Amino acid sequence: MEKIDALIAAYNEEKTIKNIIDVLIKTPEINKIIVVDDGSIDKTYQVVKSIKSPKIILLKMPKNGGKSEAIVFGLKKITTKNIFLCDADLVKLTPQICSSIINPVLQNKYSHSIGMRTIGVTSPYLSQFLPSISGERALKTEILKKCIKSKYFYNYGMETVINYYCIINHLKTTKKVFNYGHINHLSKDGSLLGFFIYLKQTLLILKIYLIFFIKGWH
């Protein structure tokens, strides 16, 4: 059976990272799990280091650079032609969900497969209609290598760039809603700060799509 490497960028996720890695270890399609500690100031690095598994490759950024920089940093360790990106702050993720996201790409039915969340979003019923910005996605490694060259591959624009690249290159994408999610910013950072984080994320996504629409691929 063909395998796939998983890549996680983690910043101050000591409470959730172990559960995520345990799920990925139990996912049969996953070959290696590359974890990039993005300059955490909590015990994220120590928690990952304490997990004994030959599947894990643990890297540490010299300072916090953001999710996209951590992904670029960890991409050099990917050895498979497909890659599974996964966030570190998830709840209720299962090996079955991971396999369901991964297999459409491993089976060459799609170039890009996205898992949409029901937990931690504004409305679970709207998940299938919202922009596909979920962090859990399988795709051809070559696609990601092309996308990181975009000047908009930063912060919350990372997933937007991947989505747009697949659209303009007519690469088949599938997405499916699953009953899992993440610790949303409203509860994690406080209601006011969380609101501004979501607002910033939404505005950046809209800005990038507008720029691409007007000027094309960057």
C-alpha cells in the first residue's frame, strides 16, 4: 500500500499535540510524521519528544515564524510524492477521518482532498459551503512545492493559495465534512481577541482571492 508523510506545524499546543500524533500513528496510510515546533514557549517540543515512535521526525524553528514558514521548514523532510497537512489544535480527530481525507489522493482519484470541520466553526451546517481553509488536507507534494513560491503563502493565506493553484491548474479537488474540529479562537484566546483573529483571517482570505482574480497567480 502506498504511504504518505504527514506534516504538522505546532505553536504552543502542549494540550492537544499528543492526541493528534497518536491518531496519526494509528492511521495506516501514514509513513512519517514531521512535527515542526514553531518556536513554542510552552512544553510542545518536550511533549512530542517524549512520544516514542520511529514514525516521528521532530524539528524546531529557531523562533516563531508562523504556520506557513513552519510548513516550508518541514517540507524538506517529506519523502513521499503525496503529503498530508494537519493542524495541531484538533479535537475528535480519528484515524478513520484521516484515512478518508488521504485515500482519494493516494488512489489518484483527486490531486487535492480537504477535510471540513463541524467543531469550532460558526455553523456546522455551512461547512460544506464555506471557503475550504481547513488545515487537514492531502495533496500531491509537487503542488505544495509550487504553492510555497507564491508571495501570498503566509499566515492564513496558505490554504487560500493552495486552493487557488488547484483551481487555475484544473486539478481535481474533493472536500468532505467530518465531525471533528479545532479549539476555536473565541474560546482559546478570549471572545474579543478571538473575534479579531477570525476577522483578520477572513479579510486576508478575501484580499488574496481578490488579488488573484484581478492580477492572476503570484
